[in-house]
Amino acid sequence: MEQTPVAIVGAGPSGLALGLTLANHEINSIILEKEAGITEDPRGVFLAGDAVRILYSLGIADEEMAIIGHQVEDVNFHRTSFKQTPFYQLDIRRDGLKQTVPDGILQSQPKLEAALRDKVNQSKFCDLRENCEVVSRIEVDDGAIVEYTTDGTTKRVKCSFLVGADGKRGVVRKHFLEKQANIKQSTGLMQYEGCWVASNLKLSPPTPATHPDFPLWRFGYTPEDVYDLFWPKGWHFCCPPGKPTAAGRFGPHRDRFWRHEFREPDWNDSMDAEALLWEHITPMITHDRDGSRSFGQSVTFPRDCIEIVRCRPFTFTQRVVNKWHHKRIILIGDAAHVFPPFGGQGIACGVRDAHGLGWRLAVLIRQPNVKDSLRDEMLNAWASERRQGVDDSTRLTMMNGELCNEEPSWKFFTMRMMMGLMYYLPLGFQHPLERAERNGFRPTKNGCYLAEFNGGGKVAQVYLRSNTRGIILSDEALKRGPSAMTLLVIGNFDANESAEITRVLRDANLSESLLSEKSLVFIESTLSNHTAIQSPERFVVPAQSELVGHPTRPGYDADAYVSYLGWGTKYAIIRPDYIVFATARTLTQLQDCIRLLKERCDPPN
């Protein structure tokens, strides 16, 4: 029988991200996808927060990002219509999350999946199989036997871990785990259920040749000017009066796609979704002026320049599983949680699920004869952290949802005033989203970190200068050797200290899958020429003046890499998902941290 360490059911963003995360740790996986090819209808359109950072770590670089979508510049809140001047505008161009790469991408999901599939197909550790419908599984002591059909034949594969990334109605949860383990999705923090009509529109601006009588040509408009007037850049939430609306461009600008969603609380199947769309959107794409200038008439964007790619009702809720895993069967992505469309958290949370799970599976797979108790402890810690991650995403969704579904209230204007003031307050006062990002999983009980050694927070991403590779993103420095975690050594040091660190690691007798001499990373004040250091590569944090040719956004903070770890930190053990396991100021503290890491993740059999 064919065998693989990990079988993944579903080749959406979360399943593909898990395969690539495992590949980064040199762990093989088979990805079983029921459908042939990629569903071309765009679904999720927003990549939020550190999901962008994770995709960069999986090999999706600037070139692929430009094909997938465009950076979010601002999120706009309007009354009634996106043609109205926004009463609040959230600037997303700032590096608020201290990750250097964009904080959000308005993307085309088919193009995202195509980019991820390209990386999967290039990897010797990933095997993507289409037209493979999983129909049953048999649990065994050391994993599961998965049965699937393809081309009219039935095949089996044995895996150490089975991961369901097959959506909210997927077979892994609905058919395998609901009855056996009573694992179900139930309402999370957000008590919300609403019917929305969601549409994808393909736009083709009129030209003087195609529409010679279009009124705006006499005002000097170009086709691009017309497009920008009627379909403004950014993302837009429209609150009552009128139907709550979420709308905006997505994908690469050149593709000219527009997502338009509006609430339809009284929906029934006798209604015509496209007729409701035209009724709702036509006033928004009708203008009688462009600011200070009157057109002398009402001008509507030509309907024959709008192609409806998709338009149908959806019922949106916020739900999350009561349990994330059962023995060696695990759920990620929409199989584990779903969100309304107010925070762009659906794909992002699935990618985070995969990123946090992948390194744990790599550690468990590489440790021979791992006990069930250690397996459950590591997966329970992951589940606790992911539940906090889902709850954090839900709070953001709730905030946006309140602003979108209700008329502006005194609560909103108070929040608006405070958020505006934050740009002018002294350094050290953080935006709430930045604070949550920096805190990472510190609020999580039973997470995989040492709270007593300042663990649980997230390490920032900045540029580093290497003595061998030049300027790189700091996350690239964490990819070293076979070990999951990285030991950062910060500041000035000498050859004797390097030897002491090596001795501490050897004496700990840790599994190489966790931490080893090969996972040492030295970040110095100035690049030295020490020859006693095992690793020939060392790093410094360059000044911003040295970053010519490397994009930085407003708010970029080179000091964040060290300040997030805590000033005075000499050593830091960093997980592959950017979470700090522990920090230490002395070699003695480091020894304690490594001892506790071994107790937590590598106990004797």
C-alpha cells in the first residue's frame, strides 16, 4: 500500500499552504483534490495581515503577488453608497503590523491558487492529485488509511496524519468526525446570520470608439478617468441608510474585477439576484458631477461595459469547530471555521492554520515512536492558539460588521477619533491591531511558548544585511537546516561565547527536529569576522538609508526586530510561525529555556 507522512484532503489555499509548509520542513505530503483544475469563479478576495507574510515565506514573491492582486491602500466607510465621500478612511499603506511586506492584498483566488499550485508542482515533497474523491478512512494506531476514487478506480494510501482542508461541507468533518468524535461547527463570538447577494463583475471601460456619445468625453475624460470615477480604488463598506454593502476592486488592476455584495434580509428563492443587483448598484454608478464640476445631467456607467461573472445569494455566519482534531485527523481552513465578509479573514485564517500546524507535524513525524500524549499535547496547543486566532479575527470582523450593518453611532465616532489621534501620539502608543499582532498568542492558555521567559509574542519582520547574501527579509534568515526552531543570538559576542552556546545545545540532547547547532542565527551590531562561529553567515539590521532599491512603507521600523523581543534580550528561540518560544538575557536563562523546550516538545520515551 502507498504511504505518505501527511495526506491533505482539499487543494484550496489552506491545503496548498500546508503542503508547502511541510515541504519547507522536507516532509512529504499527498494532496487529494476532488475537482479537476481550479474553480475560476473568484471567491475570497482579501488576503489580510500576516497571511501575506506567510505566503512570502512559501515562495510567493513580489512578482507572483503582482499577478495575484494589488496592495490595499485604504478601507473606506460610506453612508449608503461608495460614490459618497467616505466619513472614515483607514490607511492600510502604513507598516502597522511591522512585517515590511503589505498588510493586505486584494486578490483573485484562482490566481492565488494557481501560484500556490505552481510551487506545489515544483516541490519534490508535494504530490497534488486531482479528480480524487475521498470516500472513507480506516483509523489505525499510527495513522489512517484513506480510500479515494479516481477515474473509476478505488485506491488507498496510508498516512501518519490526515488533514481535512476540504471546506465547510467537506467529507473529513461532515462524514468522518461528526458522528465519531462529535466535532461540529457552532456559533463563535459573533452572533450573526445574514443573507447577502454576492457578485463578481468584469468591467470594460467605454472608449470614444465604442461609445462615441458618452457624455464625459466633452469634459476631457479618458477611459481610465471614467473607470476611476465610477469604480473607485480601495475597499468600500457602505452602511445604512440603504442596504449594507461591501465592494471594491480585486485582483490585478489590469483585470478590472469588482466585487459587489449587499445584504438582502428578505431573500426568498422567487427573487432574481441579478435584477436586485442592477437595482442596487445603478444609483452608485450614476454621477451628475465629479466634485466641483457639474455634468449638467446624470451619467451612468454603460451597462454593456459590465459583465456579470457571478451573482447569487449566500448566507453568511461566523462559526468555528468545537474541537480541531481527533487523534491523527485534523481540520484546517473552512472545514474548521467560517466568517462573514466584513474582515477578509477566511483565507487568512486558513493559511495561518496551515502555517502553525506544519512545523508541529514535522516535529512529530521526525520523532520516532512518539507517544500519543505528546502528540495530543502539541496538537492541543496548536488548537488553543488557533482558537485565539479565530477569535481575534472575529473581533475585527465584528468591528467592521458593526460599521457596515449599522448607521454610524457615537461609539464609532469615538473610535474614529482615537484611531486618528494614534498617528500623532508619542512613540510607544500602538494601534490596537498592531498591539494584537505584537502580542501574538500571549493571551492563549496552554500555548506552545514560555510565558515566564517573555514567550508568546510575534517577532517583527525587517530587512537584514547578510555577509553572504546582501539585503534579505528577516524571515528568510529563519530558514536554516533541519530544525523547526531558530536560536537567535543578538548583539556583540566572541568565539568563547559561541563555543558555550554550542555546548549548551549539545548537552541538552534535543531532537534535531526541534533545535540544533545548525539553527543558530547571529545578529550583530556590526558584521564581524569571527572564524570560530560554525555558521559562516551573520546578519546586521541595516539603516533605512542602506535600503535603496528595497521597498519600505510608511511606518517601517528597523528597530522593531529587537524591540519586539525586548530590549536587553541576548537570546531568542523563534518558532517557524514567527512566534517567540522564549527569550533570555543570560546563558543560564538560555539553558533553562532549552530544558523546558525539551520537556514540552521532546520528552524521553
